Amino acid sequence: MDMSQPEDSAELRALYQAFRQNHLNPLWTQIGDLMPVHPKPKAVAHVWKWADLYPLAQQSGELVPVGRGGERRAIGLANPGLGGEAYISPTLWCAIQYLGAKETAPEHRHAQNAFRFVVEGEGVWTVVNGDPVRMSRGDFLLTPGWNFHGHHNETDQPMAWIDGLDIPFSYQNDVGFFEYGSDRVTDYATPEFSRGERLWCHPGLRPLSGLENSVSSPIGAYRWDYTDRALTEQLLLEEEGQPATYAQGHAAIRYVNPTTGGDVMPTIRAEFHRLRAGVETATRREVGSTVFQVFEGHGAVVMNGERKTLEKGDIFVIPSWVPWALEAETQFDLFRFSDAPIMERLNFARTLIEDTAA
């Protein structure tokens, strides 16, 4: 008998019926669910294979138009533990978006923060508040909340990329707004660098016209050339005996807002990781949700003790407090995004390293 619960009686059943009629729930019957000893996420650790995702996006391109109504040909990754919702985690949304040759996705804006990461291809420009931003392999591109944005493909080839947003978090907290913009895009130019990059992307220099801090980064695109160079130099410095890497054989960078030095957007953190061939990371547990996409190389992720092999384009989600580690067969490059800014600001963030790398 559970001594923490009262004995069953007609009076107790009547009390519980009265609770239900008055839309009440007694804490003593559900404290284990509401206040577990550690996070017990409904979301599950899962891997989506790029070899499956991309052909389905191609088929969508043949069958589904882009335009008002659907707005985007974006296919959300639905976590198997979240009841069919197109959420990769309780706070994050991730989708593969596909734009066909010479297609235009019309402009709109929304309160939700968004980004794009390009694992392969080029030829699309995303126009953010009238500023055309080139999208190319390895680029990380921002569309902070309430910025008008649309996309145009100037080539004869389709292009796909991943979108990441804080849609589940905003939906659960009823903070969403949406507004249509132009049926086209406001600027069909195809510059090599956007106006935002030309103003802000000079190492160590800040324009005096931009001394006020901004909630989200004013940089529209973080280019692969700079990311690759930063990771390469970390590993070279490690070879020279300098303490430059995140861990032994593991280089990493965080994309930052140059006005604050903090995260690029208030709800999403973005990073890039590079592991030398043969490196195995420590097993970690973290409060909050993390999503990775493999950019290049072969390796594996171990989540909840289950090993999953990975290759270019594969996407996987690590729910809150699920143990995970990475294994690199070749040089292993991975893009990562998470809800860490939310967890840190609310003082829920916690990390446990369970063992050391082999």
C-alpha cells in the first residue's frame, strides 16, 4: 500500500469528483509527473537520414507549389515522442526547405526567431528587410523575429537547406504574430555580400553607426570560409601545444551577436563543431534540447546508450537530460543549435559530464 496516498473511500471518490467538476487537480496524485527527480522528456532521441529527407523534398517540389496559403515548401521534422506535432523538440522546430529552379517564396514576417543552415547547394538569396543575402554551402543565416523575409532562386537548379525556429516555445507561450508582406520579394539583386555583412563583418571592428546593442545579431550571414578557417586554426594551434580547442582533438565555435558578445538570437544558440578522426567525446547530459546536422564526414552519435551511424546531412535531436557522445571515424564536422539561451536566462541550465573521452 502507498502510505503517501489516502485510503479509498466513498467520501474520497466524491471529493475527487468534485475536484473534476471544478477543474481542479490535487498535487498529491501527480507530484511524480510534475516534479520528477530529473528531467523525463516526452521527446525521444532520434536520427533523420538525409538520404531519406532529400528525395521526399524533391517529390514535394514536383507536387506542391510555393505561394500564398502554404507560404513555404518546408517539411517539419516531427519527434516520434511528441504525438505527431511537427516539433523536433518541445522548444525547437527544424525543417528541410526546398525551393525549385527560378522559384520565389513570397515575403512574410513572424514573431518567431528563425535561421537557415546550408549543407549543400547555392543559387538562392534570402531577402531580409529588403537586404538580399546569398545562401551558399556552410553558411549560417539569420532571420530574427519580426523581420520581413522571402527567398528567390536565380538558377536552373533546385536548392534545399534546413530551417530552425523557436515555434514550439512561442506556440506554448502564446506569443506568436504573423503578417504577410509582398507577394514577391522587395529586391531581386544577387550581391556577393549583403549590406549587413558589408557593415558588420570586419574582425574586431564595430561601426560607430551601430553602437546600440541589438536583441539579435545584425549579421545576416555567417560565412563558411570564416567558420572553416577558425576551426582549422584551433586544431593547428593545438598541434603547436596551445590550449585552443574545446577538448582534445575537438574544435568548436559559437556564432555570436557582435553588439553583445552573446547568442545570435534570444531563444536559439548556434555552434559548429569539428572532431579529428578517431576522437570520441565525453558523455554529457544537458538540460534543454539540442539538434545537430552533419556537415561533412562519417561518425556516430551514442544517445541513451544506443549508437547511430551518421553521414553528411543527417540530423539528430538530443532531448533534455539524455546522455550523448560523438564518435568521429573521419574528420567530423557538425552544425549544432539549441535552446540554451532560454534555459540559461531562466536559470534551468545544468550540465553533467559522465565520463572522459577515450
